Amino acid sequence: MSYHPDDTICAIGTATGGAARGMVRVSGPNAIDVIARLFETADGTLLNSIASPIALAGRATIRLGDDSLHELPCDAMLWPTARSYTREPVVELHTLGSPPLVEALLAAVCRAGARLAEPGEFTLRAFLAGRIDLTQAEAVLGVIDARGNNELDAALAQLAGGLARPLQQLREDLLQLLAELEAGLDFVDEDIEFISTEELLARLTSAEKLLAEVAQQMTSRSTAGPAMRVALVGPPNAGKSSLFNAIVARRKKRGDIGRQPSSAAIVSAQRGTTRDYLTAIIELDGMQCELIDTAGVDDASHGTSGWSEIDSTAQALARARGDEATVRLYCVDSTTNESRPTLDVTPRDIFVLTKIDCARHPVQSPDLVNDVAVIATSSHSGQGLDELCAKIRELLASEMAANQGQIVAATADRCRESIRLAVAALNRATEIVTGNGGDELVASELRIALAELGKVVGAVYTDDLLDRIFSTFCIGK
């Protein structure tokens, strides 16, 4: 990304698609002048006369498809000083959320002298201006990409300085410690002690402890990847595809583009209808996961020698998807006398009794079998589906909480090695002190630790690093 701090940039700051409100964000040294060329306040206030943040009602002049001029009702939010997010003049124009109108407003801003922002350029300007550090910049993306409340909480905590504050304080402490050591080296021939061995060891130990805690959070934090998976597994014709369709119809993520839920998986009385696996993103009370319908596993009916190549591949895929899943739903047909599969189950799995509306006798479904939940369902009537979805969410939340640290995945991936190297440098410094080594060696290790911490918070960075981080942002953030 080529950075031009003297440019005035603009972008749509709200999500794509129709909404009640839409917003265009403008930032740069000429932001107020640019907006003044197309926006008129309702009370006649001159924008250039405003000296403090304010919200003003008014209208903007835009051009529509036929190139005719129209007045669009807008509210302008002005930050005319360095108190803004980017520490430069910022204006947000809030208007009706119709995509054509918001696009026309953006075009009007560009004609007035602004240029379209690069991905993440607003947040990049905030970082370069010292408003936030790199960990907080990555937390902005963490908030946008959060797939559940736990991830959102972790990103918000990091954005608020939950990681930046302790690391910044640690850098200040180590810089002070290094200054005291180097002062002692300057007066090595004098009988002056700037810091005692006991105090030096205590401060090094405290720094090691803090970094070890951060390293543990980064180790336990699940890295960025696909949504958590829930796999439907079991023998052929156990009702997996019908259950898949029923759950998707109820819980499909809003705005998810794809086939209609009713046609998501082919349903047939013929065994082995599903060969490949199908997936859909569903939403369980604010938590997203990937639901997978797999081919029936049919070990008992015939040996592998009788399978076609397609059958063998389908069976292998079914087992692989089941092994990778966070939660597995073992589907058992309640209308037959088939026993439940003898599988290596865990408390994060669920036995699902299917087709209970077709069972000849009332189905008695105990709450637990060998510590595994058992839920009776009917894809036709919907019985038990809400209970099943609630149980799935409970297990996913438990798994997420167990793996969730207070550091967003992007930060953990980028900083894990720097934190490890900083910890190693402090460990070596401690060993030098306890071995009565020279203070100049301790100072050398402190410089290494400070350089690595500088990479974490962004005190030390390269253009390539900034490109890698901010290019993943959406335009407008």
C-alpha cells in the first residue's frame, strides 16, 4: 500500500446491502473543505467555522443515473481537529441506506476532491498517528470478523488496550532498566551503584512472568480458520439429510447466499443417496458454525471389497469430516431395531434419534448414554430440533471458551514468535545475572527483548508488515 498522508480519503463505512442508514466516511487535511463543496447545513452554519466536534443536519447534492442533480437528506458528523480516530479532520455523512444513493454520495465526495481509500487505510492512519498500536489495529479486524460472542469479547478487550497497556508498560520498564544498566557502565570506574543485583533479578523475573502469561494466551488462542464444524454422521438412510435440511431451514445464516434450504440435500428412501458431503453456515443465537451432511458409514452391511471407488471415497470423506468436526451428531433411525453405533464418542458428541414421528412405539430417549446427550427428533414435525440446536450451541460455546484467549487470532499468529524470542532473551539475561556475568551482556539481551516487543506493538515495523496487516481489512475501516 502506498501511503500518502496529505491525501483526503473517502469510503463507504457501512455494510453492503440495503439498510435503514448508510454512511460515507471522509478523512484528511482537506476533509472539511471537500464536504463543504457538496453539503449544505439546514441552519446555514458554515462548516469551515466549526472548531469542535458536532453533528449537523442538512442535505448533499448528488448526481443520479441520468446525470441529474438531486438533494439528498444527510446528517454530517464532524471532527474538525486531531480528536478524531485518525487524528486528522474527519467527516461522516449519514443518510438513507439505499445502496444506489450511498454510492452516488460517495461519487459526489470523490468529485469534490477526495480519493477512494485503500483497504484498512483509516485504521492505518490511526496507527501511524499514534492513536492505536498494531495490536489494537488487529483488534479492529477481530471485531469485524468475530464469529461469536467470545471472539467479539476478546477483540473488544484487545481494542480497549487489554494487550497494548501491559506490553507498553513492560517496554517502559525494560527501557528504564536498560538506561540504569548503561548508566552504571558509564560510571564503571566510580563507586556508584545504579541498580543492585537483587533488584535487577526481581525486575527481570517480573518481566518474564508477564510475557509468559501473554505467550500462554497466544498458545491457547485458536488461530483464524473456518467456522467450527458440526457433522451429521451415522449409517445410510438414518435421516441425516432430512435433519440437515430441517436445521438449515430454521437456522441458516441471514444473508447467506446459496440454494434454498429445502433443496440443500437430496432426500430419498434409497440407501446411500448422499455420496459427497454438503455444508451450510448456520447461526445458533449469535454463534455461527458450519453444518456438514456426510455419507452414511456402512461398515456392517458389506466389506470394503464390494464397494465401488465412489463408495470408498464417500466413506473416507465421511470419516474425515467426522474426525475434523467440533461436534458430531450420531444419527440413529428410531424406526428400526438397529443398535447405536459403537463409536469413539466424547461428551462433545450427541446421539440423535431421528424419525420419531414414524416410530411404531413411543421413543424413550434418556438424557445421557455413556455421558453423551441423546435427543429425539423429527425433521417432518420439527419435534426436538430446538432442543438439539440449543445443545449444539452449548457444546460449541464450551469448546470455544476452552480454547479462547484474550488475544485475537491475527495478533497471536503475528506475534507468537516475537514473544518467544523476547522471553528467551529475558531468560538469558537472568542466567547472566545469576552467573555473575557482566552488565553489558545483560544490556545486550534487554535490547533484543525490546526490539521484539517493539515488533508486537508496532514501535518497530516495515512497510511489508503494514501491507500484510491492513490489506486484509475491508475498505471503509
